Amino acid sequence: MKPKIAFTGVGRMGANMARRLHDLAYPITAVFDIHRPTAEALAAEIHAAAPATLAEVTAAADVHFTVVTDDAAMRAIFAPQGDSLLAGARNKIFVNCATLSPGIHAEVERAARTAGAATLEACMASSIPQARDGTLYLMCGGDRSAFECVEPVLKDLSASLRYVGETGRAAQVKALVNMVMNIHTAALAEGLGLADALGLDLGLVREVFSQTGAASRVLQTDGEDMQKRDHACFFSAAHAAKDSAIALDLAHQSGLQLPLAEATLAQYRRLVELGLGGLDKSAIAELTFLGRSPR
Amino acid sequence: MKPKIAFTGVGRMGANMARRLHDLAYPITAVFDIHRPTAEALAAEIHAAAPATLAEVTAAADVHFTVVTDDAAMRAIFAPQGDSLLAGARNKIFVNCATLSPGIHAEVERAARTAGAATLEACMASSIPQARDGTLYLMCGGDRSAFECVEPVLKDLSASLRYVGETGRAAQVKALVNMVMNIHTAALAEGLGLADALGLDLGLVREVFSQTGAASRVLQTDGEDMQKRDHACFFSAAHAAKDSAIALDLAHQSGLQLPLAEATLAQYRRLVELGLGGLDKSAIAELTFLGRSPR
């Protein structure tokens, strides 16, 4: 029998994961979002409840997915007192999918244990279409027993599912993936920006890049968007800044200096300061093409 | 009938291109290198002459490949006076394969025209095994007639052959490719260096990178080498520094600031300053792994 499932944080990723599980006939009993109309719209679409409190969400389901924005939001929904997912959480399991600092996952795990609940971090290295199609790349950290408990549901959400170690490990790997991805995005923006300044044909340049040492996944996902200035958001510049900052915090704690990651973070922070943080990460090209720059 | 061919500059790339054409029964009549024993060894291997002067090289062949180190070497072999490939060069064609600044290609084209010779830039976006196997990625710039004249030979050297425009254009595209490739290399070194500092399994991390937004061609070519510290040279750190500098010169001339390319150049310059410029570009990982760093 399929477990009852609830989602807390139903932005683009969370909502599409809920839709995917709804398609597969999982009972999605409750959805919650800090922006209530977002939750209500999704609830109507997939026949879920949209409770006013987190305690009601907890009561409504056995397996809880959380896909919130940042560490602060995570601490708020798992608060030890007041309205919280941890109220009446005994024997519930919380699968935490947001890209957060590794430390917060361990913090939430401890709080959940105190409440008699289990947690699993399930970091997603994919984007919105993969959430909708159930083809996420999922990396999990936590107790293996917690992983095995929700493995069938996670398989229905993913094309690739990996258990990478104790709580916090998946977030570390995810931070690394996004740090490198962000650098590649910044690199592509520089390459295409310079190509454009030289009067080269950007279609030709992208084709050459794709067949040489300049090839990358980011070239496939963001190259044409940079050329066409189509920055409809799949993964926001603000998120890119957040994730690069998480990775750099880990680096600094380890005593490492990573100048490329630093330069990339500076570019994404500049986009955010310019009020462009809500655009897709491809918008970094707005900083590297002559005549586009909002400088 | 196959044209007589000579090579000037028979380092690892030039020598392997010569071997490839020798395998296909092209008459390689002369080879030349500033380091004479290198030329003599190759000459013995492929039954070519190793003349003492550039003028003799010119006289020995119809089609000349040049694969020299840098702009200065290029100016030296195409000097207007003294011993030079341009002595007696009427009706010869020079196919210039080194990664040079775009400006030098135009300069050599003008000098060759004065001498009654034709030139073609044929930039290679590949490495040593591809030179040996005749599977280079070649981008050509110059007069289309010069391109068509040597097209059959170039096809025998390449898996992909492209005419990209007037003289200098191919060098521009090549500089862009290498600029982006170098950034990717620096990015990978940072990602794996941080993964190592965190105690993560680098095999796992590389596998995750390969399936996510962190995927790149450089990950395939350099990832394992960085992990194993195998920096046997395919493309040297010194060359990486040179090529990033060429791209940044173009950027500065265009009024563009490219912070990632700058940070990458600084890393490669540091390797060169540390006396590690002769190692493969993967050696940049020596700067980003704890306990390796020669700082």
C-alpha cells in the first residue's frame, strides 16, 4: 500500500514532485507553502488539503517531503516549539530535498530524533522538468534504514538514486556539483560574450565548443539561452549565489582557497544586487556581453 | 598525386601529424625543429630529410605545415630576411597549425603574399592522440582558395574540418575554446580538491559530476588524472597560460572584463612560476588539494 504523502514547500520543484507522485496514484494528503495561495492552487489541482498549520500537515501523512528555500526556512518548519512539522511527528519520516548547508541537515536530524521522527536528506541534482517526469538525480544522506524505508517512493521520483553516506554528505556533494556547474555557467557566459564582441557567429562557436574541450552540460542547457537572452527561470541566479556560497563556506572551513568559485560567486552576487537574482542562472551572460551589461 | 609535404616544428603535435601523413603514403620530404635532434630522430623514423636551414625545407615541399610554440617562433620562421621559410617560397602553401594570437596569422599571411606564397591557419582543438590518428578537430581561416587547395590533406588529418572565415578567425575561435576549457579545468580542480578535503570518495564525486550540471569534457579527460596526480603532459600548463592570455588580450581589446578567465590565468601563471609549467594542465589540481600544494 502506498504511504500518505505531504509536501512542505511547493515552489516549482516541490509542486512538480507532488504532481509526479499524484500521477502515480500516491495519496498526496496535504501541501503547505509559506505563500498560502501557492499551496491552495496546487491542493485544488491534485486533490490535497492545504492546512493552515504545519502540525496539521504532519498529522495528515506518513512520508513528508520538504523543499524549502534555505537554512532559515528549514529551521522555521522544524522549530522545536510552536507550529512545526515536529509537532506530533512520532514515527513520521521527513525527506528533505532542498539544497541547504550540510550542517542544517544534521541539526534537523537531531531535532527530529528527539521528536521520535526520522529524516533523510535527498539532494536533487536536476531541474524542474526532471521533477515533473520523475527523472531526478537524487543523492541521499542519513541512516540507511531511513533510506530503505522511502526507497520505493524515491525511485518513483528519480532516474538515478544514490545513497552517499551519513546525513550531510549528500548536501556536500550537491554543493560541489552546483559550485562546479556555476563556474561552468560563468565560463560559458565569458566565452560567448567574447565571441560576440569579436563578431563571431555564436551558433558556430557553440557548435565548436560542443565538440571540443570547451564542451559541458551547461553548454547544452544554457548556451542558446545566453545567446537569445532567454532567462526564464529554471534555476535562479539567487540560488546559484546561495549554492556557491555554501560550497565556499565548506572550502574556507577546510582551509582551501578556490579563486574560480570566488569569482563566480561575485558575479552571481552582482546579478542579485542588480535586482536580477530571480532570472535564470544563464542571466550571468548579461554581465559579459558588450551592450547588454547593466553596469 | 599526393603533394610533397614538410613540417616545421615537430614537437608532439607536429611529429604525430607527420607520422599520420607518412602512414597514408604522403611523401614527407623534410622536417625541421629548433631542437635539431628532435627533427633528426623523426626524419630517420619517417624517411624524411632534416635540413639545416629553413630555405632547404621550403625547397623540399609544396605544402608546409608549421606547428611552432608561439608568436615569436612564428615570426622567426617567417622572417622577411635571412634564413626563412619565405626564401624561395613562390607558389608554396603554408598551413599554420599552432595556437597563436590572431594577429600573427594576418601578419604572416601578408609576408607570405609578398613572397608569392599562400597561407592558411588551421587551428587544432584536439590533442596528441587525435594528431596521431588523423582525428583532429580543425578550424581553418584564410582565403577559401587556399583552404580548398589543401582540403584533401586536411581531411586526412581530421575527423572534423571547418572553414570559419578570414585569416585570424580560426585563432579567435581556438582561443575561446581554450579559454573555456582552461576555466573548466580550474573548476574541476576546485571541485575535486574540495571533495577531497571533505573526505568524500572522489570516484563517487566524479561519477555524480558526470551525470549532472557539473559534467564537462574536461571531467572525462582530466578528472582521474587530477585524482591520481598523473600529470604526464598532453597539453601543458604553460600552453594553458599562453592561450588564456591570448583570449584575455582579445577581451581587453574589446573592452570586456572576464573575471573567471583572469582567475584561471592567474592559477596557470602560478604553476609556471612554481616551475610546473611543463606538466599537463591537469596539474592545476596541485594548487587546490590540501597537502599537495606547493605554496
